[in-house]
Amino acid sequence: MGRLSEQVAIVTGGAGGIGAAVARLLAGEGAAVVVADIRDAEGAEVAAELGGRCRYLRLDVSSEDGWRRAVGETERELGAVSVLVNNAGIMEWGSMEEQSLESFRRVIEVNLLGAWLGMRAVAPSLRRAGGGVIVNMSSLAGLTAYAGVGAYVAGKWGLRGLTKTAALELAPDRVRVCSVHPGAIRTRMTAGFDESYVSGQPVPRFGEPEEVARMVLFVVADATFSTGSEFVLDGGILAGPAPTVLNPAD
């Protein structure tokens, strides 16, 4: 039996990249996992691969009604939610003067509002489960700044602060809330960058989604005295000089 054999988890953005790696690892530890995404074909494929008590649910994380349906369906089919991984996220490029209002709002609605809606929707289910864990996928951009991605940086810094507030509010219900802060991870979001982007890091390579997934598992299963905490996977970039961030479209 896995360490999470009695747990029910929702993983947003679970159709690929970090989300899919997290879903696989949690399911491998015995959890029932809801793979939530808007990429139906890829999400259904991940859930089918996991088998067992795993499901795919279409979820636009910026929709309050969508979250209500997702939590309701999860409880009816699998039981009360005990783990939420708010992983869904997008990035759109543009300087403060260049980025449109619509683009800025779109990023904030997915990366920050989506996580807030998720925590609010899942909180009653976590109480019914007797407690649980929320992991918010922030970023290295939630600890420092990068030019050209102001909305992304703002959302990830906001998510870092929101994590701490939620940790304080949900602690009486035996719910821990932590944030994970990946640096350059090999996903579709970083597909436009070559190896020179990470050559200045102390660990001079891209991280892999599976490495982030192992950190999430650690937060869920092992970091039982941590809440409101930040867990960083950045190849040592905060400890040394960082490479210049370039728009891969340049």
C-alpha cells in the first residue's frame, strides 16, 4: 500500500508537464487522483494511464461554477478531497507598456484567481476529510522579478502571499498550505529556451517535471510540521548569478 492510499487529490493543469508528473506520483503512492484541465484529450489520456480510482475532469480554474462542479463530482465519485495541487498556470509575454489589459487579466485569472477559487471551493471538503494539504505551484518568479512577464510575476508573488494567509486561516481545520517554487523546468512553457539559458546556474541544467513532483509529494506526505512555507527548486539560482531572461520569440 502506498503512503497516500486513503487520500483523494485534485491536480489542476494535470494534462501535461509538472501537473501530469504530480498526478502520476500521487497515484503511484495510492491516492485517488482527479486530473483537472481544459486539454481534454491529454487529460483523459493521463487519467487512463493512471487507472484505478483516477478520473479526468474538465475544469477552467478561473470559473467559480467550474470549481463547484469539480469538487461535487469528486466527492460523489471518490470521497472528500484531502489534497489539492493548484498547478494550472499560463505565461504571456510583454513589457508593462506593451502587454494588453486583457492579457494581464487572463494571466492573473488563471494563476492567482484560479488558485484562490480552488482553495475556497475545496476548503469544506478538506474539513469533511478531517484535514489535508494544499500545494500552490508558485515559481521562482514568486521570489524574484523578471522583465517582460509582469503579470506572471505579479500572480506568482500574489500566490505566495495568499498561501500564507490560507495557511493561517485553515490551520484550525488541520489543513496545511504550502507553496512550491520551481525555476527553469523542462516543460512546454520553457520550450523556446536552449541550454544556454541555464548555463549560469550552480546546477547548470533544466529541472525535470518529475523533480518538482517529488517535492510536491514531500510537502504532502513528509513535511508535516510545515505550513505557510516555501519550497524552492531553482538549480541554485537564488544563491548565485542568474542568466538574463530573454523572450524566446526575439
